[in-house]
Amino acid sequence: MKSEDKKMNQKRITMVCVGAAVVIGIVAGILLWESRNIGQTALDGTVPETDMQTGSGNASDGGSDAAETVSTGVFQVISKIDASDKNVNWQAESYISITGQGDSMQCDSGDVSITGGKVQITKGGTYVISGTVTDGQIIVDAPDEKVWLVLNGADITCSNSAAINVRNAKKVIVTAAEGTENQLTDGKTYQYDDAEKEEPNACLYSDDDLVINGSGSLTVSGNCNNGITGKNDVLILDAAITVNAKNHGIRGNDCICVQNASLTVTGGGDGLKSANVEEEGRGFICLESGTYQIQAGEDGIDCATCMRIQDGTYSISAGGGAAAASNKTGREDFGWDRDSNSSAQSGDNSASTKGIKAGLALTIENGTLTIDSADDTLHTNGDIQIEDGTYILSSGDDGIHADKNLTVNGGSITISRSYEGLEAQYITVNGGSVDLVASDDGFNAASGSTQNGGRGGMFEAEDASVTITGGTIVMDAGGDGLDSNGNIKQSGGDVIVYGPTNGGNGALDYAGEYQMNGGTLIAAGAVGMALNISQTSAQCGYQYIADTVLNAGTKVTVQAEDGSTITEFTAKKSCQSLVFSTPAMKDGMSYTILCDGAKQGTVTQSGIASSNGNGSQNGFGGGGFGGGKGGNGQRPNRGQQGSGQMPDQMPQDGFNGGQAPGNMGQDAPGENNQI
């Protein structure tokens, strides 16, 4: 019996262990699946709940900046400004006058209580405030009431708290009366209403919905923390507002909506900031029109969820501008930075210094945006869609970055400085113009993983792509020009790539295919890693390898047999590999290459993608990794041309006796790609 009991116990233990193993396996599988999907947006535009992070933490903001949970997905951004918010005719109302003089305030109404310079409003109504108070405060504590504060030439300074402190109300409207100048100033230290939350935390503070309107001017000086904070909605229209803040300029928890206002904001933290990631449909920013002058120590505009810009003129400096960013000499990782809080400056992740940042989605319909930022100028953890507008951008990191989709349907985009110009998993250009300078890649399409790094053909293709259906693209890239860890597909548009001068990169770089089905393409660069278009293209393309390096300024003309010009361009930098494709090119056609009017050579199109395969001019055989005899645009096979495999050894004539060239990944002699 004892022996049988022992066997039964052993059997029970075995069953328990097996069951536990099964459970552990299931949990591990779930965790693995989650880890592979974290930080990536779904195809329908939603993001997983673990993806979003808000801006840098700050105890004086109640710690909400450090929240990591998130609303569940992208939503349509609609301004919350309505007709009632536009009403500034306070003279038509029955109002109560409050006057400041020295260190005291005066009011004849029993509806307010005054202690020295501090006024407490406990009933709804209209209150007109004028005069100067050297140490006073307007306190609103009127639960479920609408309170209208009219600043009619008011200058309020509070030495130890917010100048206006809305503790409780249904809605508060602050109007800068027509023709008046108004000022609010707080002290450098506060006596908090709520010491644990450190609230109020702004010179103009509201625990409930806040509307600021009027045609007068308002200057807000936040010497302790934020300039303006609204714990719910912050709606601003028509007024001319100047904010100087130690931390954030204007912070709206649930949303910030601006219409036809003039904002001049200087802040040590973010210029404009929304913060609510915990409730669906909140934490958004909607800017319909107006002028914006923003100088921020951190992000210019930081939107927790979805952001929509419909129009307006924007001048934004973030983190000291692109000049404040550390120079990068090569991609530190082969993926890209998904962290919306990262800094481009010294590996310090505590501060984000992007021009405009949105957690879930950024849509820009029109406007004029001039942005100089230490990190990305435009950034989102989800999708960016640009419909129209004028963009003058300078970045210490990416010009424009989206974790998922980056779509350009129109507009004029000029990026004078960037590490990488446009970066996303899926980059689509349907119209408009893009003119960029990048010290590394011009376009970089990648899933964000670090396994491939865009070394076209040498690694398995990722789920990433560049799609060009229209528009004009001109890029000056120190690294790869058009770079996709997956495919590139062009069916329209005009593309000119002034690619790298070093052999470690290529004007075209892709891991899948470059399908050239329409439009025009010119890609000029070094030969070491150069690729041609793919044989699966519908339109012919040719990769011409020059006998010698062509100098910057060389005018290159490609003529057809009848003397007509197929394509023509002037080399912006030295180059040796030339890839060109136009609708005029046909199989069997001969081309004459002219450099500054002198004949360089004559070649014949053989198939869809072909090359003169001048293997003596590059290290890896024919076509500089561009196809050789086969002209298929793939990597050559172990010293043979056009087969798609790496050679066993470096050829003697191309890479210094079988050794990697000394300038691999570096600038060619006499060239300076740093910007």
C-alpha cells in the first residue's frame, strides 16, 4: 500500500508539474507576442495601450507627465470652441467691478469677499477687473457656476501663488478687453492649496474648463512653474497672449483648442502641452488658425494623443534648435528611436526636444511652419498626414518621423538640416514637394527593429516600404538616399537623389525590390553599395558606372539615339554610379552619356533593369552592387555578377587588396557631409 501510495503521489506531482509547465508556456507566449507588438501601431491606426508615453516627468505637474497608460486609439479631432466662447460683449451683461490699488483690492458688491489683495468669488456672474495690485489674487470657488472674468487694464501680481486661481467652477472665461493691456505675474515659490499635488501650478490656473478670448492683450509670467494650466479644456481665441514660464507655457489636460489667436510662448519645458492619456478622446490639440511664436526648452508642442493643425503661422524653436544637438557620424542603431521622450542631445532620455510631437496621430491640413529643433521637427508614435502647407524645417535628428505611416499628399517641405529626412515604417508621397538635406538617410522606411538596418539585399526584407505616386522629391543624403528595409515602389513623381560620396552607402538601398512603374528617377552616388531598380519594374532603368569619379558641378546629360534628351541634371556632389529611369526609355534603346557636353560613353538598354557593369571601378564586381551583366539590382554572388550573394573575398582592384576601404562609411576626401 505504501508503495502504491508513493506511486500515486509521484503521479500527482508529475501532473501538477506538467500543468504548471503548460500555464507557464501559455503566459510566456502571450508575453512574447506582446513584446513583439509593443510600440507598433495597428493597420487601422490604433495603438496598443502600452505604446504611449507622455512628456518628461515633473513633480510640480502632479506627476501626470510620467503616465504610461493610454487611450485606446486614434480619433477625429474636432475643436471644442463654440459660438458662446466668442462672445466678448461684457458691457451688455450685469457685471461687478473689482479694482486693484497697491496691495489691496476694492469691490462694492457683497458677492465677493476681499482680504487685502485677495478676492474670492463664490457665485457665478461677470466680474470686471481693473487697476494694479502688487500682491493679490483672484480666487474662483463657485461649484457648477459659470464665471466671466473681464481683464480691463488689470495688472495682478501674487507673491506666493497663482495670480488667478480657479479652484472650482463649471466654466471660467477670461476676456482681455478690447484696447487694454493686462498682466498676470506669480511668485517664484508657492503656498499650495494641495501640497501633495502641488496645485495650483500655474500663474493662470483653472481646475475646470478655461476659455481665454478678447481682442486685448494678456501677458502671463509663470515664475514658479507653468504659465497657463487648465485641468480640463483650454480654449483660446482672438486674444494676443504672451506667456513666459519656468516650465510649460500653456498646459491643457484634456485639450488645447486655439482659433485666430496670437500666441508668443517662451518656456523652459514645453511650449504647448496636452496631457490626458487615460480617457478616450482626450489629450488632443486642435489649432485652427492664428500665429504662434514658441521658444521651448523641451518640445515646442507636445500633444498626448491626436493633433490637428488646420492653418496658421508657426515659428518654433525646441531644445535650443538643431545646432544644440550632438552631431551624429553614423547610425547608432540599425532601427530607429520609438521613444517619444528621447533627446537627440547626449543620450539623455529625460527631456524631449521635438518641434511638434503627437502621441497617436498628427494631421496638418495647411499652414506655414518654420521649426528648428534639437530632435525631430515633426514626430508621432503613430501616423503623420500632411495635406498642404509650407514647411521650413531644421532638425538635430529626423526631419519628419512617424512610427507607422508618414503620408505627404501636398505642400512644400524644405528640410535644410537633419540626420535622416523622412522616417517611418511606411512612407508615401502622393504630391507636393520634398527638398531635404540629411547627414544620413534621405528617406528611411523601417519597422523600428534593429535586425536589418536597410542594408538592401543583405538581410531579410521587413514589413516596410516607400511608395511614390506623385510630387517632386530632391534629396541630398550623406548616407543612403532612398532607403527601405522592405520595398520601394514608384508609379509617378519626379525623384532626384544626390547620394553618398562614400562607398559604405548607396543612393538607392532596399531589402526587397525597387519597382519602377512610372515617373522619373535620377540617383547619383558612390559605387560601393549602389543598387539599380529591380527587374520586376514596368519601366526601364539603367545604372551607369562612370570610368572615373565625376566632380560636383558636372552637368550630366543622357541622350537617345535621335539626339533628344532623356534626362539631365547637375551633380551636387561627386558621384560615379548614375541610375536613371524615365517613361521615354525602352528596351534595346541606346543612350549617350555626356558630361559637361563631352561624350562619356554609349550604352544599350538590355531588359528592364540593366547596367554597363564596370566592375573595375568598384569593390564587389559589376554595377557596384547594382546588377552587373544581369542588371537585376541585387547583390552579386561571391564575386560573380548579379546573383544577390556576398563575395567570399573583397576583389583586389576595388577594396585595397581584399581589405575594406579606409573610407567605408566616411566622407570621400575633400567632402564634408556634416551639416
